[in-house]
Amino acid sequence: MIDIATYVVSDIHGEYELFIRLLEAIHLKETDTLYVLGDILDRGSHPIQIILKLMEMPNVVCLTGNHELMALECLEFLIQEITEISIEKVDEKMLENLVTWQYNGSKSTIDEFRALSREMQYEVIEFIKDFMIYEELTVNGRDYLLVHGGLGNYYPGKDMEEYSLKELIWDRAEYDIQYFEDTYVVDIHRHRELWEIQDRAMYTERIIILRLTVVVIEAMDVWLQFVWIQGRNIMLRKIRGKVEK
């Protein structure tokens, strides 16, 4: 029997060394699948280094986060030659995008991106463009919906294809709503701490929130989370129960 595991990680935000430690901690194999639910870029020192690492990993599936969306809106403009024509293209919307991205920690991404060759810059952009918006999968008989944000403007029966980018990437899940009867929503775009909501019924039943975490997708009662605390060791928690170290 082949030992196959499915992992989910989110919000790496340029923390390359932590990401490598994480891969070592879970002993990721070629037969495993690692889902990255967005926000690889910005803030930390080496976001592009992480992108280059992911480009070498065929068993990784990346989803778009709001930081990737901001980057794509700006990077193609930034690699143009600075000419009168390109300057004229700096309309109010582009300026707004650039300012918003800068406010959200774009400097490390831009610095590393500019150090790449022009050919590699285009490869990085095309790689990010191929990120999925959401993913539906089944593991051990359970159905999961992986998404960076929430299901904005939700109403019963709303098809996934009806959601806008904003609703799936920027909006946040409502933890008092049961979105699906038999599908677990795994989302990360939430600023509340994990342990503040882990005992809420809706969290343990139908919505799993990740932030700087990696999760082994197994039966719900034996889920293990490697929770990364920046600058500290891994904290191991058990979803149902009080075990942690």
C-alpha cells in the first residue's frame, strides 16, 4: 500500500527558511500533494525564492491569494521599459493598485523580482497566473473546498462559478453559516487567531481556518496542525483535545 498524504499550507509570506523547515518537518514525499492556499508573496524577506522553489515541485498545487492578485496587477507594468508611453499608462487605477500593494508589504517581492533576469521574470509571472482560484477535492471519503478567502455574498445554491475573484480571494468566511451539507471549507483569509475559535461548533464541523499553518488532511478527529509561530519552534496541536506542545 502506497503511503500518500495531502497537506495544506497558507500565508507563507516570504518566510523561506520556515517553509523549508516545514517541508522537512512533514517529510513531504513525491507521492504526497501539498496545497498552498495563497499569500506566498510580500512581507517576509524571500517571497520570490519561495516561488522559485515551488516551480521545481510538481506535487504542489498553488491557489491565488490576495497578495498574488495584487502582485499580478502590478508586476507586468513594473517590468516595462520606462518610456513616455508606459508612463502615460499609469492611470489612477494603476497608481491605486501600486499604493495598495506597497501598503501590504510589496517591497521584498519587488526587490527579489527585480534581481531576476527578464526571462525569469516572465516565467514567474506566468507561473503565478496559473494559480487556481479554488480547489475541490476528496480525501479519505470527505469532500473539501480549498479557497484563500471566503464565499462572499453567499446564498444557498450559489454555484462556485458565480463567485467573483473578490468574493473568493478578499472576502472572509462567515463562521455562523453552514455553506454545505457534506463539504468542509478550508479557508485562511481571517485575522483571528486559530485557538480563539477552535471550540466553536461551526469551526470544528464545517470550516477549518489556517494561518501560517500546515494541516495533515485525515479523519477530522485526528487532524494534526503544525502551527508556525514566527521566530519560534513548531507548536503541535490536536484539533479535538487539549494536546499541544
